[in-house]
Amino acid sequence: MQDTVSAAWAVVSCNNILCPLSFKFIINGAPSGTPKLGCVLLMAINKIKPLSFKHLKATNEAQQISDGNNLYIRVRSIDDGGAISFRFRYRFDGVQKWLTLESTELAEARVERDK
């Protein structure tokens, strides 16, 4: 098996890895707390620090910032009011869809994402 590592992804063997708290095991596209035999994808989660979130500002262009595990922070442009919202990306019948979460704080959005 060939190990591949990039900024947010790693392909590893479950037989010889311990899962750090900031990572989740992904098996066949579904998150799983328990590693199984074979290859899994490891995806970074909670990439945005609370202080970084606190200092997010609207710019002339809309921003979409990933926090990992399909949670995104959307910052609208100044022309659109500069609102900050949380969006969850998912697939249904092979089509990518977006769900806007009701959370207003980063910690609340992470809890809502992990339900």
C-alpha cells in the first residue's frame, strides 16, 4: 500500500495508527469513530481556531472557509451585508447539496455538524 499525505488528507492502514483527537476516520465516505481493518481516509476537522473565527471580516468578495468534515463558514461580501453563516455540505442521490445551520457560534456549529 502506498501512503499519500497532503495538507488535509492521508491514506493510512488502520492496523498501525492511533486516531488523534483532531481527526476522524472516514470509511466508505461515512464518518466512523471506530477504525476497521483495511485502508481509511483520515480527514482533518476543527481546522479553524476560535480566535481566527472571532476576527473574520467581510471583504469585497464572498468567502467560504472549510473547518473540516464538510462544515464551511460563509462570509458574504460587504455589498451583500457581510453576514457570517455556517453551511454543511452533503450528498443525496449523488447530488451535492448545502444545508445552512442555525448556529451563530463556531462551537455550536461543530456540535450541530456532529449530530
